[in-house]
Amino acid sequence: MYAHLNDCHCEVANPPRRGFLSGLLAAGAASALAGCQTGMGGGMGSTGNTTTQPHRIDIHHHIVPPSYAADLKRLGGGGAPKWSPQMSIEDMDKNGIATSVVALMQPGAFLGDMPTDQRLARESNEYAAKMARDYPGRFGSFATLPLMDVPGSLREIAYAMDTLKADGIGLMTSYGEKYLGDKHFWPIWEELNRRKAVIYTHPLMAACCRNLVEGLPNSSLEFATDTSRTIASLLFSGAANRFPDIRWIWSHSGGTLPFLWSRFTRQETDMKGKAKLVLPQGVLSEVQKFYYDTAQGHHEGAMAALRVLVPPSQILFGTDYPYRPGSEVRQGLADRSFTASERQAIDRGNALRLMPQLAHLSPTRS
């Protein structure tokens, strides 16, 4: 089965390594998706530290282009949540969000057929660019790539960033059995490093690890773990050090990375002389250069662990809409013990430092 959906998370898992275009969405998954659309509201509220005008920048916000949703259904690629630009704007306005930098829902441009993946990437990137034109100031975009197709990805980078003026690139954490540190992708990283690009990542279901716990949706555990796997892949392959001008954003407060930190440092120690080659500044230095969004990682345990590892300057406001309402992360962050300046940085300032081209968007849009 292609789609494995968390009861209320409703994220679509990674397609299997073989037979990408086979299978049908189970009726239960369709009903779970519909159920996730309830309770999506949530007013601004005095405890949410929300001003009367939208000011936040949401860097974890999904789009579901109608053509993409239709392709998923037609190709047996799983279901898509109910979504429209108007729904996004309504939730943004309720939660003090001025601008959302949007990315294609998972599995992105990865259905296992290169011509299809190329088409999906182009159509989705053009859809996001049109949204930005149709709703001035409300949307930026992370362009998707058909990442397994290296020449096709290089062409799409040029089109998306030079013609469509995308704000960065949006990718999955894994593609079949390949993680982002794999040398297959290094020609793509070389070009994005040259451009000093921002890369936002979103987890998928690893090819290795489906249906490990009976009755438990794969996304419940494996999505966060896949983020940690791909971070490790970049670090210990040497890719993070080799392409230092790429700015990486990891979803969900870094997945399980903060909780597995001693294992990362132990791996660095065990690598001995090799570690000096692939991590000359040390694993902590590399990890503290990365950025981490707050979607589903805003609760006390996750945020406390992340804050021990990285400074507030590396934390970005992200909601996971439409899989989660903006009110969830807004309230979650309001309950944490940030200073006023740290809140401003997480809400908006860090994103502007990372993507200064967003500065022209008004912080007081009504």
C-alpha cells in the first residue's frame, strides 16, 4: 500500500521502491483524511502572543495543487487533504501569519517515473509562483525538484529560481533507498551551493521500515526518524562540509536528532581520523549551522531538547498546514519560555535573515 496515514497527522508516506504506480488508496485512509479537516480553526487568542495584524512567517506550509491531487489519485499514490489558497489565508489570518513560504505536499515530485516526476515538479512550481502573484505578499515558495533525475533537477533549479523567482528548494528527506548525503545528489548540491540556496526538507517513509508495528501508522514514528537519518547522511558523508553555503531547514524540530545527540557525537569519535576530513569543524558546529522549524516540535520536551543543542537564532516558525492548524504551533510556542526578542526572531526575524528577499512583504498586512 502506498499511503499510510497518521490518524490526525494525515501525511502521505514514501512510495515503495518498486511498483510506485500501483495500488489504491484504502477507504479508511480517505476517511482519515477527511477527519483531519475538523477542528482546523482556532482563534488568535490572548495567550498566543498574536498582534492585531499578521506578522509571522510560516516556513512549513504545504500546498496541494488540484492537478497534483488528481495525479496522486489516478496513479494510486495516496490521498490528499482538502486544501485551497483561500483556506491557507484564512488559517494564516487567524494565527497572525503574514506570509507562508509554501512547499508541495509529500511525496513531492517522487512517484518513481522520471517523466512524471519532471512534469509534477514543473506544474507544482508554476502553481506556487502563480499563487504568489495572485495573493501579493502572502506566499513565497520552495520549489520542488525531480531529485532522482540529476539533469532534470538542474534544469528545474534554473527555471524555478531564475524565472519563477522561488525563495528556495523544497525536498523530501529520502528518495527510495537514497538519503540526501548520497553522492548521486552531489552535482545538485554543487549547483545549489553555488547559489547559496535555502533547502527546506520534509520527511517521508523510509523504504526499509514500513509496517514495523502492527496497527501503528508509519508516519507516527518513522517520519521524525527519517529526518534524523538524512541529517546523519549529510554529516557523515561529508556533504554538509563539502557544500557549506547551502542553508538547510529540518522539519519538526530536527526529528529525533536532539534526543539521539550522544550517538552522533559517539559516531564522530568512532570515525577517528576520517572525522577530521568530513567534519573538520566538528559535528556540533555543522548541526548549529542548520535551521529547524517548529511544526509538531513545539511541545515542551522537543523544544527543550532542541534549545540545548542550538540557539534560538536557528529556530523558524512552521505550522504544517493543512495537516495541522496554525493555532497548534502558535499556542505551543506561547507556552514556552522565550524572551520577547527570541519570539520575534522565531516568528519572523530568523526567516528574514535566512531569506532577506522576503523583507518586502508587509508585516502589517490585514
